[in-house]
Amino acid sequence: MTALKPRPAQDRAKLDKTFSQADFDAFARLSGDDNPIHVDPEFSARTRFGKTVAHGALLCSVLRGLVETIMPGGRQLTQNTQYPAPSLAGEVLRFEAETVGATELGILIALKVTRLSDGVVTCLGQTEVTA
């Protein structure tokens, strides 16, 4: 018997969001990742970024919510992400997820986070999701 291919509820989802330092601090407490680049504005001001930087896992949690919009109840089989530029506290970020293909087990969804102030992509990746 051939398995039915999962069908997305919609092809794409997006969300604009701004993280505050309080958001970074709360995520650090939740995750246990209290690296000063995320939680210490004085330390971060002396780095090449000049401000605190979002945890990659925080960005991925928002992207996972968009994946859920595309494939409600779907199970992520794989995910890979890269962070070519920082996502800083106080910046408006656009989170996007879009169905880009099918696999034997599910669908492929492209993931992207863009800083709206300058159009720079701060996170790029892909996930495979099955029903």
C-alpha cells in the first residue's frame, strides 16, 4: 500500500517580530544558555555586533511556529539552519517559511529570517516535515 503524501494547509507563512533584551534574558533562563553575547548588553557593546544577539534556538522556535501553520500537527524529520548575520535586540525581524518541494516522507519548507531595517538575512535553512 502506498502512503498518502502529506498536504500542507497553506504554502507559506510569515511573521514580523521584534525581540527585546527581556525576551533574550527569558530565553536564556529557559534554555540555560546565558552566554554574555545574548544577555550582557555591556559585554556585547564591546563586540563586533555592538548589541546582544538572539539565540539561534530562539529564532528557530519562531520558525517552528510558522512550520506548524503550514503543516498543523506535522513532525519535523530534519532541520538545518545557518546564521550569516546577527539578529539583534530591538530590531524588527521578518520570519518566513515556505513549502518548496516534496520528499518521499513529507514536504520541504524553506526557512528565513530577515532584518527589515537593511534586508540582511540573519537565518537561512530548511526543514523536512511529515504528517
